Amino acid sequence: MTTSTRTPVAAALTLVDRSLRERFGCKGPHAERWLASTGFEPPAGINRWHESPSGALIARLATSEFLVEGPGLDDASVVDARSRLEQPGRGAGVYPVVRQDLVVELSGLGLVDCLRQVCNVDFRPVIAATDASGGLVILTSMIGVPVVALVRSAGHAPGLVLWIDPSYTHYFWTTMREVAEDCGGASVSARREES
């Protein structure tokens, strides 16, 4: 009989539900110009993200689709821009994209080990190339679920934000909890963002 000598991960992998943050999406041939007119300057280059001066996240998905998410639960600039986008007078060539995603932030020192189990993308070089002001947007799948992912710093440990179709909520949470517990004994704390 053999005994496992696996060393536990030093810090917990934490899952936080960020789904209550204000967000909107838009796309179309004039979406970039329209977005800039609302004060949200789009990132240069495809599949990139950056933060606005107000802390809002602005992601370019491929060439002409954008995701904008406020830094908290009640961001007036994001609400105002979404309201303008929903008005008929927004102009031609820009169209609203409904964003009702499950938004999950994964963070902790066990993140990279866990990602090796659930995704075929090696996030180590992405983590190394990301700074606080922006980085790459990755469109991939984790545990068989399509995700939009980006790396963000979570204090001293790497963090990853995922946008997921909400119909996968139960499967994603329960499976990620099991995987994290199997990755060297990391514990998982699941909580909904309060502010």
C-alpha cells in the first residue's frame, strides 16, 4: 500500500461571485467610436482589456465587441452608458449585447495548479505579462464550460476573472470546488460580493 505525499497548497483558492456588478456589452462597426464617446476608451488591439480612470473594466472581444463592467455594485457611469445604448437614438452601427453572465473571480496561490486541471490554456505566461493596467482577454473553456477570462492581480496572489453563461452556475461552482479541493488540499471559500 502506498501513501500519498502530496504537499497541500500554501494558500486557499478563493471563488468570489462578482455577478452583481453593473455591466453592459455592445458591438458593431461603430461600437468603438460610440464607446469612446461615452467616456470608456476601448483598448487597442483585439482580445485586450484595460481599466478606465474610474476603475471600470473595458474589454475588447475580438475586433468590434466590447464588455464594460463597473468596479462595484452601483457604478453610475456604467448605468448611464447602458441606458444610452438602449435608446433608439444611439446611432447606426452599434448594438447592445445583453450581459447576464455569472462572473467569478478565482484567486490564491493555488490558482495556477488548479487551472492546469480545468483548462488547456497555460496561464503562467499570461499572468507574467499582465500588469494592473491591463492585459489579454482569453476565450477558452474550463471544465467543459465556455468562458471569457482575464488575469487581474488579487493582492499578492494572481487572480482570474471569468464571465460564464449563467445556465452553468451550479455545475461550475460545484465542480470547481471539487477540483480545488483535489489540487493539493486547497480549500475553497465561495461568497457573493457585498460591495
